[in-house]
Amino acid sequence: MVRDRRRLLAWLLAGAVLAVVLALYDADRTGVSEPSAGPCPDSALQCPGGGTRPGSTPSPSADPSADPSASGAPSPSAGTATPSGAPSPGTSTAPAGGPCSSPGACGFPDARTTGPRIALERHDTGDMSVKTDGTVIKGWDIRGSLDVYANDVTVIDSRITSANWWGINLRPGFSGLRVLHTTITAVPGKGPDNGGVDYAVSNMGGSSIEVGWCDVSVFGNALSMGQGDLHDNYVHDLVPFRNQGGEWQHTDAVISGGGNKGRLTIRHNTLLNPVPVHQGASAAIGLFADTGTVSSVVVDGNWLAGGAYALYGGGPGATGIQVTDNVFSAEYHPNAGAYGLVAAWNAGGAGNVWRGNRTADGRPVVPEPSP
């Protein structure tokens, strides 16, 4: 009798172990990483297929009770609320005139005002696909990249160190991506473009995305999109590299290729491009008509330095371009860019406005007429 009970208990224990193994296998098969060097690790991200993976632990949070992801399920409302304690986007502007010694000294974003505000937990995710609407990633130190195939995804108070083509990429057909208070950087020499890493944040679709209070470095074309809201970011220390074609990759702190389907707003950012011209420097802000006409762009209250020209204004067909109250710095070149302050500005374009722009020492900036 006792022997039979022991045998029964042994069979039950073996069955329980088998069930756990199968559950882990199924969770791994249906997770968000494709592929992933680590698990779907905590309650800030819900794995498709139901629930978080076993062994997950909550992400650090400045206030767990206020964390929209604390329940373990994505919070769609997190994609619309301004982060607690954060200033309104782009509301802190530089002095209207007079000299500025540095971005931070004159109220522009720098390392002190951007990036995560809380302690981070490391996650070796690898190159991860996010496919659940409303996903919130908070408090992660990600070694990998995020490829977003979902709506209303929020990445906040995190760090991404990428060796992929991008740090974060939004795929066509999806919308609502917000990247806030996050450091996005790359590993020089480890990227797929002949060692280079091209984009910190890329918007491949036709919807708007928000990038705010982020510390961005190393990438070739850091913030790349036709439409979006880019505010209060610190983009710096871009790294030159030869691309797969053997040529120096053109570098821009912000780049837009034209043909945009909505408004692109670039407001109150520090945008630095220290790359030498002979190693591919293009601009601090490059508005190029590569894939269509450039239209409906606001460039307001930014600190700009570096590139061949600090600003490319969209070319002869550009319309609805408003460039106001920006500061052009001589920290890399006497005229902000290696060849000058501004190029490709269409003064006669419908809705184009140039007003209140100046150098860091207080002189007005007036673009030369385009040929």
C-alpha cells in the first residue's frame, strides 16, 4: 500500500515537471523576440500568447503604484499621458537674444536633462520584435533593439544599446509610438552596415511618433522620419563609418527624406553633428527631397551645430517650412557648418517662414537665396 502511494506520488511529480517544461517551451515559442538573446523578462512587457514568462520580475519604478505597467498587462492609456513630473514638451526656450556659451547654459537639452530618471534593470533581449498593442517598456537597460509591429507602444525611462540597423524602428501600418526619457546609443564597429549603426529612431510608416527628452549618440542618421514630434532631445557624438557600399555614410542628427504624410515638428532640441565633412557629415537637421517634396515642417527653438551645413531647408519645392528662433553654434565650425549655416532654403515657397534665428553670439542668421 505504502509502495503504491510512493509510486503514485512519483508519477504525479513527473507529470508536474513535464507540464512546466511544456509551458516554458510554449512561452518561448510565442514570445515577442524574433530572435531574442534573453527572455521576455518582466511585467513591463506582456508576451503575446498570454501572460509574462515565468521567472519575470517587476521593472524598477520611481513609484510602483503609479506605474501603468505594474499590473503585468500593457496600458494603452500610457501612450497618451505626459510622464509624471515632466515639463510640457518644448516649453523651455533659450534667451531671445545675446550670447550663449553652451547648450545647457542657455536652457537647451544636455546630458543632465535627458535620458532615464530611474534605476534600470539589464535585459539582454537581442533584436526584439514588439507585437502587442499598448506595450509599455519602462526601466529596462536593453542590450539589443526594438522593432515595433504594434500600436501605442511606449518606451520610457530606459536605455537601448544597439548593434542592429536601428535602436527603435516603427513599421508601416502602425502608429502611436512614444520614446521618452530614454538613452539610445550603439556599439561602434558592431553594426550590420559594415560595422555602422544607422538610425537611433526610425519611422518607416506614415504615422506620427513622439521622441522626447532622449539622449542619443553614435548613430549615423540619429532621428529619421518624415513626420513626428521631436522635442527636448540631446543628440550628440555621431560616429562616422564606411557603409556596405564602401562610402562614408552621410550623418545627420535629424534627417527627413521628403514625401511626408503629416507634420514634422523639431522643437527645443540640442542637435550636434561633430563628424568631419570628409567623413560624411551632412547636417544637424537635413530636410532632403530624396523621396518626395518636403512640406509641413516646424523647426523651432533648437541649438544646431555641425554638418556640411547646419541646416538643409528642403530645396526649391519645399513648402510650409517654418524655421524660427533657432541658435546656430560655432562649436565645430565658425559658420556652424563646414560650408555655412544654411543651404537649400526656398524663401519663396508657400507658407515658408524664416524668423528670429541667430548665432550663439547673438548675430542674426539670414539664409542666402537658393540658386
